[in-house]
Amino acid sequence: MRIAVVSITKHGIALAGKIIAALPGAQLFCPEKFRAEAEVAAPGVVNCYEGKVGDQVPALFAAFDGIVAIVSLGAVVRLIAPHLGKKETDPAVVVIDEAGKFVIPMLSGHLGGANGLAGHLATALGATPVLTTASDARQTLAVDLLGRELGWKFEATHDEIVRCSAAVVNDEAIALVQEAGSEDWWTGHANGRSGPLAANIQRFSRLEEVPVENFAAVLWISQRPMPDDFATKLAGKRVIYRP
């Protein structure tokens, strides 16, 4: 990921140096008046600006995959609000307090990778990650991340992702059908999972084995085209994964 680390205070810049050490290739952005401190903290990767930090946001959104802001959460909300697009394209945004105690993914937690970035930084800084996405809080399957670290692609509409994700976290019956790909997708899950697969998720080896009327959602891992009869029965409540 192309990462920009933004700090607007002298003490924040000292923390930014530790963050950049944990993120090879990251760039530091700070006010011109703190150039000397920034060059000490992160030599060779400093970008200083005149004026307001808010004026930098459009360029940061366009040029970087992730933004780590050592700025108050409320201030970051106000700064980025006018520039939000959609979850599929917005960069990951992670907020860290100046003391380095808490790491908070606040935008694009799953698809943008903010949750994973927050976990990495929390480990590097000895901080506490504050994850508010339901699947992470409950340590269950994240529908839009299944197989991501294995290179799988998913086929689903936005509404299908929302519906299937809600079914998972609300403990509704989920059929997970795996006909292809590595089976090591749980322990190596994108955000890390240490417990067993949630009890509401039942596994099958063939789509034809699934009594679809008994399930709120079907997650199908396969290389074959979906049979016509299932395409109709599963409309609106399935996600297809292609290893």
C-alpha cells in the first residue's frame, strides 16, 4: 500500500517516525514549520506544506491507498467528509492518538485494508487496535474479505454483500460451499482469526447438497458457472468466490 502519515503537531511527528519505521515506503506530511523535527523523525520521506492540512486531503486521497492521521478522530471526520466517494475506492484511513495508545481504523476497514493496517500498527507500537466493524468485533467471517489474501475474487452486487454480511453477524444460517481453492482461508484470514468458524456457518462440498431454502445466505467458492436453477433460487443472497 502507498501510505501517507499525517501529523500536525511536534509530538505527533515524533510518533510518526515510529509509524514510518513500521511501514517501509510511507511518506510523512506535516506543516512547514515542523520541517526540522520531521527530517529528524523520518529523514528522506518528508513532505511539508504551507497553509491548512484540510487543503492537502484531495491530493492525499488521490495519490495514496492509505492515510494514517495522528490527529483527533473528530477533526479527521470533518477533514475527509467532503471527499468521501464509495467504499470500493476510498483509501484506508487510520487515526492514532498523539500518545500512541490507540489505533482506530475509521474508513475502508475491509476493502480498503484499514483494519489490517491498524492491526499491524498496533503491534508495532504496542497500542490497542479499536475495531468497530461487527465481523471483527465478534471474530467471525468477513464476507468481503474471504480468500482475499489468497488472491480470490468475489462476484456479488453491493446489496448482496450487505445482505450476506448482515446474515453472518446476526447469526443467521449461512451455507459455505467450497468446491475449489485452498482450504487454509480461516487461520490465515485477512484480519486474523484464532477461534473456530462461527456456529451459524455450515460447510458443504457441493452446491447441489445445499437445501437453499434453509439458509439466509450462500457463500460459494467454485470455478464453475452457477447452475441456472440455483441462479434463480439464490438471487440476492449469494456471494461467489473465484480462487
